[in-house]
Amino acid sequence: MPKFAMPKKRHLLLGLFGLVVIAAILWYMAPYLRNFFAGNDPAISAEFTEKDITAGVGDEFNISMQIAGKAVAFELYLNYDGDIVEYARDPDTNSGFTQVTTDYFIDPLIEEVTDSEDLNSTQKQLHLLIVSQTGQLDAIQFNLAFKALKVGATDFTKDEKSMIAGKNQDGSATYFELPPAAVLFTNVTVVEAEISPTTTPTFTPTPTPSPEPDATLTPTPSPEPDATETPTPTVTPTPTVTPTPALLAKRGDVKLVMNIKLQGVTRKPADAYIRFPAKVILSATDNSFKKEADVIFDAQDNGRWEGKWEIKDVPLDLTYTLFIKGQKHLMKKICDANPKEGISGQYTCNEGTVKLVAGENKLDMSNIYLLAGDIPVQDGIINAVDVVYVRNNFGSLSSEKIARGDLNLDGIVDTQDMVLMLKALEFKYDED
């Protein structure tokens, strides 16, 4: 009996050691697991509101979809049988897209119907890209208009390329995968049209006559002023003010050493992208002094960028605000020498508090981000022109297109650049 005691004890010790190792691995991997599952947050989803629809030949009907969660943008590829139904655009708006949640999305940036690559197929695909104006609502519904062409049935299914852009649990932007086509679909059955469709009568309101004015009423005239009375003006002597000589403001030459961070750029990029030009404005809070310059920021090993600017004869007894605008970025207003933010883009300020001294002034602005998306030619806003340019040049290695559309400086225009732009669309405008 004793000879079996040692193996059991050894096994117990080995088991305990294994549990400790597994626990240590899970503890080490916890942050990465949280980040992974944050990108698959089930709180953001899209689904059809109806699974089965019946329509008569010639009728128009809506395919309705609802998005749950704070969606920033939705790119939908919707497949259907173009022999049975067709996408119905309103002649006034040239769009088949309408919103149930009013004004949540801007007008579709992409709204196009393409044929199937299979020449023998009657399948069509609607490609829709819609971007929110706020990104704040928890549930959004929209409709897509179609017209029934002939008797038959078709499934509306989303293509695997469809994606939702939204926020991770940590507030950062990412794409969220949608359920498979087997889950995300609706079926439309087209039947013969009714012979006697029901019409809704139109009622014409009866106008209410306006009351006639009472002819017996005589207006009372205003009394005429007494022409014999002449008003006597009162003359107030103007005191003589003796100006006091203003004290001379203290002035000096300053050197700004500025550190910044760019949205989506987490490490030092390739040598071709290590110099970053930006417009910098230094403005006194009382608007009595203002200077502007194009400053080159050089990439550092820690993902920061450093720029230096020497300015002559600066008033030193004032407080200042800085404005920085990168070549593909929204302008950022900065009121503090060491600003901070928890989530990209959340830092805002009203009145500048930056104080300067003669000589070197270090301004560490690397705890906030310059938001990308206002690409050349810049107009101070991220709009459809910017979004469509990036979307239409996915995979491009052209130097011209990279210069405009590569927002994270990795040498290619791709979905990562689109995600950065969609995130910045929550803010949209230059700060001033």
C-alpha cells in the first residue's frame, strides 16, 4: 500500500503545477482576449425586420433593416433576383433609401446596383454605404424600396463583404462582423396583382371665410404735436480724458518643442513617411497676437512626432491657444500645454491657458490624437468626397493615391484607413 502513495502525491503536485501555469497564461492573455472580444461585441448587429413579405406584380414594397448599437457606418451588399424585383429609386431624390430614424444617416455615399458576374444568372447586388451624422443612437431603422416585376419568389441575402463600423468597448473604432447569410435574409413572394385595388379618397378641406371688417368702426387719430412748443436740448459737457501711458508688455523670442500623435499611427512608419508637415497656429486668448507657420514633425521611435518652431518677439504675459492641422487631418484646438484624453477625439477646450517663457517651451500634446480624414484637397470637413475616395482606392499602391488616402502611413489604402475616417466622422469638422 505505501508504495502507491508517492505516485499519487507526485500526480497531485503535477496537477497543481499545471493549474498554476494555465492560470498564469490566462492572466497574461486577458488584455488581448478582451481586445479580441471587444471587436466582436454582440451589442452591434444588423437584421431584417421582416422575414417574409408578399407583394403584387407592379407594387412597390420596402425591405427594412434595423441596426442595434452605436453604428458609425454600415456597408451593405444585398443580393436578390433581379428578374423578380428591381431596386426602386425615387425620381426626385434618385434614391431608394429612406430613414425611419430621421436624419441619423447622411445621404448614401455609395448606392449602386450591379449584375452578377455569372452571365447566366439573374442575380443583382445592391451596394449601399451609409454613414451616421452622430453615432449616438442605440437602434436605427431604414428602408430600401423595391418594385415587384413578375410572379415568383426571391431571397434577399447579405453578401459576406457587408460590414458595420462602430465602437469597441474601449471607445475605439473597428468593423463588426455580421451574421452569415443563412441568418441575415428575408424572403419576398410576388403574386398576381389584385384586379380592383383599394384607393384612398382624397379630401379637399373647405376654406373658412375671413370675417369682413366692421365698417362702423372709425379709427381714432393720434394727437398732433403742439407747434408752439420748442424743445430745449440739454447739453452735457464732455470731460477731458488724459490718457495714461500703457505699461510696456514683456516680450521675448520663444522656441516651441511640440510632441503630437496621429490617429491610427502607433509606431514609427517606414522612412518614406517619417516627416509629417502640419500647419500650426499660435493665438493669444485675447486675439492680440497671432502667428502661423508650416512645421515639419519628425517621427520618433515611441510613435510620437516632434516639431520645432522658433517665433520672434512674442508677448510673454499672455495665455495662448494652439491649432494644429495635419495634411490629412482635422484641425485640433489645444488649450493646455499637456492635454489628455481617454478616448480618441474626446479632448475639447474653450479658452487657451498655455503660458510661454523666453527660450525653449516644451508642449507635450502626445496624449491626444489628430483625427484623420480631411484628405487633400482639404476643405475643413470630412465628407462624401473624402470617404468615397478612400473606399474606391482600396488596395491601391499608386504613390498619388497613397499620398491622399493612406491615413495610417502603412503604404497602402485599405479598410484600416476607412475605419479611421469613419471614426473621425463623429467629429467631422475642423475645430476653431
